[in-house]
Amino acid sequence: MKIKLILSLLVIFPLSLFADDWTVGTGGKTGRYGLSTELGPTDPTLLWQGGLPAVIARPAVIEGNIVAMDRIDDIGDVLHGTRIVAHNLTTGETLWTKDLPVEFPSTDWRNRVSAFRDGKVYVTRSGNTNASYLYALNANNGEVIWGSEDLIDEATTEGASFASNGDLIIGNFTNICRIDATDGTTVWTTPRYSPTSNGTEVAVMNNIGYAWEASGQGPRISAYSLTTGTRLYSSPGLGGLVQQVAPFVGPDGTVYATRTQNNTITDYLVAYQDIDTALVEKWRVPLGYVPFSSFGVGPDGSVYSYSQSNRVIRIDSRNGSVIDSSEIILLEFPSQPRMAIDSTGIVFVTNGCFSNGALYSFNPDLSLRWSTPIPNVNIGGPAIGQGGTMVVCGVGTDVRAYQGGSAITEYKTTKTLSSITLELSPNPFHNKIDIRLNFQDERLNTEHSELVIYDLTGKLIKNLAIPKNSIKTTWNGTDNKGKSVPKGIYILKINCRNYSISKKISKY
């Protein structure tokens, strides 16, 4: 008998970087960089379709097996023409709907979902420059848990971010505030004037919040302490006046300023390095006019943005060089594309169009895998949830859940998994990782064992022999040619007689 251990390679960032998962339309990161830990749809196969009617497509948010969204049925009825709705992610079953209290009849705006985390769906009637309260709803039944102590004025396409303990970080027009997630009280408020609506969101990384702020030299990015709210330092102003896309922060800490106002003189994606005392520019690349859009960072560190020639582009995060470019997808003006990237680097983009609305799936090099029309998709998606299920919202009753890829999980074949367990140490690892098998049934460990490492295409990466009658081996993170493989998460799949088990390991 041979015990074969199979590792499938997924080159993405270390596990520690995913500690702040909250799976929303930009992929679930408080840094807003669009990368999911799930394997997204391999083709446009629908898991389910249908939902409350809507005349404008708005994005969904997902946590666990619940997906929540707001659906605008009657655009003329600002107070009651929109419902918040939650569905079962697997079946599409409607779990509950909600019409929020009207606190300010003359100024309250439509019901709107802001974010989703720790079993709470965060919703508000703020928007269109109108301030209102933030509410936390129980994700299971839609009941109000609390209303915020103070008003917020998030714009209609914006959402909250989070501190590491789950407190909400809200970007308002005239301030940034931190709200206690347990009771809605205000922890701190810091004055900040945002240049325009739909660009006031805060991107969070390492207890620092990054947000746009007006200056005499045009919009600039400022860094704020999440502990105290203190403004720490700012970038130079980037010229112009209007700013309608929030910044994002890559998992390596690079801060990306998304400067876009339909002006080729000012419109650039600017990368900054945070040196703890200042934001230092690394590079800049021309950016198309894409208000209300989202961006992404791939598992290999590539940055995905939008060109002035209406294409998705892939940028080398080290030097700003454009590596790859997609076909033209931005077919209307202005387009409002939204992006999510799965654990293997597959890029999903809704183009933000109306009559030409579509969902695209690209390989990491931006060659097209498949596309499907979604009329009037606007800002309706995509959001990747558990199991890789991806939800995209259109108009009418066109809410779509696409079947995710095969989730890599432990599973039972004909024996119980308790008969074999796996120990990996250290994990994450840098130079080497010890792999140890523990058998409750020693009959499974009687002959020579073999460890085989493949990439996702099935190409052999590494053969590792486990000595006869041994239960452990070591991998030094190299391929058969002795070349070190990239840092990232790897999937260790073990097949042992009629057992199969998968584990994640991480190289940094």
C-alpha cells in the first residue's frame, strides 16, 4: 500500500492576513482590496435566482449562509419604497424583510445596507447628504439590536469598515467616527471634510484608517489612529476637486489612492508606502473615470484597476508597470465597475453598465474565461460568500447566486476522519514545515508513503518521500528543481486508503 499526500497549490497571501474577513461586495476585507479566501464560480451556473423587485441594482453583503441587500421597488417613495431583505445563501429562501423606522420624515433617505459582520447587518437611512441613525439588525430575524447614539451621513453607495474588535469605522462628510459594535455608542469622532459624496469610506489596515480629505491642493489621503481617532499624517494633495471612489489598502500595507474625476490631468491610481510617519509615493498609473467603483489585489500581489481605454488592467505592485489588459468592457459613460477576486486569482467584474450590463470572469492575466449579460447591473455586484457562492444583483427580480467552485474542506469517504489526523508545524512557515500523520488505526501506516505536490493545472511541483514506516516528513518550500515556490496558502490534500482530508498551510 502507498499513502499518497497531494498538495494543490494556491498562491495567495498568508492565513494571518485573512483574520478580518467580512465577506462583502468587494471581497470581504476591511482594506477593501477585493480578495476572497473562497474559490469562486468556474462557470455561470446558477445556484438560484430571484428576489424582491428593484428598479436600481444595489450590492449584496454576505456572512456565513446569509446574504442581505436592499431592493428599491418604488424610486419615487423615498421613505417606504425600499426594503432590506435577507436570503439563505444556499437556497435563496427569503428569511426576512425590513422597513426601518422613520426618524426624520423630511430628510430620511431610503433603507440601505451598509455592512455585515458578527451576526449583525448594519443598515441606515442616511444618504444623498442626509444624516440619520445607523441600526444593527439581528442577521437571523431582522430585529433591531440597537440604534446608534449619533447620526451618520454615509452616502448611498458607501459602507462601514471595522476595527479589529468589530467596532464600526464610519466615514462621514465632516468627520470620521468609531461606533461601539455592542451598543451603538460613539467611541470617538474626528473632524474631517470629505471632498464629495461616495468617496468618504475608510479603508483599514493594522489599526490605521485611510480616507480622503480635502486640502488646498486637492483631495489627499490622511491616516488616522483607530484607537484615538487622531489624524497622524497625510499625502500631498492630488489636484482637482471631485472625488467619488474610496481608497483601498493592499495586504502588504500599500495604500492606493483612487483619484478619479473625469480629468486626464488628475485621474491616477497612486500607490503610497506608509512609513509610519508619512505616506511616500511609490508610483502612479493613469486611471479611467469610474465613480462608485471597487478595485482589487490578486493573490500574487497584482493590483487590478481600470484604464482610460475602458479596460481592466493588471499592475505590478512593486513598480506600477501594467502587466496585462482585458478586452474593452466599460461600454457606457460613466461606468461603475465592481470587482471581486477569488483565492486562485480569478477576477470577477461587473461592468456597471445599464443596457450593456455584464458579468465577466477573467484569468489572473485578464484573458477572458466567460461572461454573461446582466442588464442594468449598475453597482449590483459581485459578492463572494462561503463555498465560493457569488451573488450579483440586477433589476426586476434578477438576484443571481452563482454556484461556487469546489470548497476545499475535510470530508468523509467510507471511514471516519477520526482514524487519521494531521499536524503541521510551524504553520505559517518560512523555511520549512514538518508534516506529521497520526493514525488511530495503525494498520494504515504499514508501508512506504509518498508526498506529491501539484499546481492547479495538475503539473507536478515536488515529490517528497516519507521513509518506510515513518509518519512524518519535512517540506522546505521548493519545487523539484530546488527553486523556492512563492509565499502564500497551500492546500495539503491527503488520500489514505479510503480517507481524504484537506488542510491549509501558509508560507510567508
